Amino acid sequence: MAESRSANAPNAELDSIDWAILGILQNDATIPNKDIAARVGVAPSTCLHRIRKLRETGVIESIRAHIDPTRLGRPEQAFIAVQVRPHSREAAEDFVAQVGRLPETTALYNVSGAQDYLVHVAVRDSGHLQSLIIDRLLVLPQVAHCHTQLIFGRPVVTPLRRLGEE
């Protein structure tokens, strides 16, 4: 339903140095350029040029802080699979806009299968989750069905690596 920003973007041609830079930045984007350059074996100016090119081509979309919701009083997380009806661009766009404004929403994925969206939420407790679903999601006119899965523990996040790399 929703179109991916990079769906029509050409594949970037990256060499091993670009991939090494991406690996470092995916693990810690606060590392100074001179330290990244030393770790990948290029001059700082070359490293800076490569990082700028990765940004300009859209390979690096943004640099963000990863926030721990537990430290902000929201230790419970869940995926809420949502079926949207009617299947129309307008319904989907309205759903995405409304759910994206909810303070509990951390991510929203348009998916294939029986459900149309996965909404990743962070809440205070099970009562908060129940209220979110009943009072804020199910009241949306385009929400036909919700299915909830609790998330146990922290996600295991790995950097995107070059294909063929083990």
C-alpha cells in the first residue's frame, strides 16, 4: 500500500571500504571521522568524502539516537498486526498518519500477508497496551482487525552487511 522511499532507487556500487565504513557507523555513528578513517585504512578527507557520498546517494538515510524505552517508563513492547479496510491508498495513508502520531508507536511496517501493517509499540504495562488497542487503534475507521504479539527482551539488531560476507 505505502510506497517505499528507496523502491525505485538504483543500487549503489559499494566497495569493501564503503562497507567497512557502514559497519562502523551502524554500530556507533558517534565515532569521529578520523577514527573511522584509521580503522578502514584511508585518509580522513577520503573517509569524509565517502560518508558524504553515502548520504547523497541515500545509502545512509539518517543518523539517529537509539532510545531505550525502558528508561523512559515504557518497558513493555509489542507488535500489533493490523488489517486495514478498505484496501485503498487513502485509507492506508490516513492509517499511517494517525498511527505515526501515537506516542507509543516506535515503528510502522507495511507488510504482505493476512495483515497489512505491523506497528511496533512501547508501553508502560499490559493495561496501557490494552487501552492503546481498544481506545486508540480499534476506533480508527480503517482498522478491521488487530493481532498482538508481545516482545520479550531487547531486539537483536545486526548491521546490514555485504552479501556473500559471513
